[in-house]
Amino acid sequence: MAFSVYILRCADGSYYTGHTEDLEARLAGHQMGRVAGYTQTRRPVSLVFSQQFASRDAAFAAERQIKGWTRVKKEALIRGEWSRLPALAHSSFDRLRTSG
């Protein structure tokens, strides 16, 4: 069985990241407001990224990692700009270190 991590763009322009074992059903649930929480009041939503993993643990780990990313880094992932991701991982830290 495959598990997916996914990113939704909400009606207000924000992003929601989650994981599931049935992406189609989960997306339908978000669209109909049956998934309680963040997306319920930010509909409609659109799927902008998904990736499959072999285990629930791997999908959950990817979800947690992506949730910690900046908006810029998430948007690079959505666009498939894989080569930019490592540099974006350091940009926030570098700005904090040099601003003081």
C-alpha cells in the first residue's frame, strides 16, 4: 500500500500539508469540508503537490518536514525546483545570523 504526502492551496492563498493512504478520498473530504480543521473554512482547495511513499511513517516524516519549511521553499517544491531546495534550507538561518 502506498501513502502520500500532499500540499493543498487554499482559497485564501495559504498552503496546507498532510498525508494519507487514499489521496482521492482525502482531497474530496477537504473539498466538501468533511476534514475538520484548517481547510474547512478555506475552501475551495486545490492539490498542488503530492508524492508517494512506501510507508505511513515515511509519508508522515515528509509531512512534518514540509510543514517546517518557509513559503518560498514550499513553492519551489511545488514547482519541482529540486536544485533550489538545499539553498533555501539555509537562507532563513543565514538572514537571522547576519541581521544581528
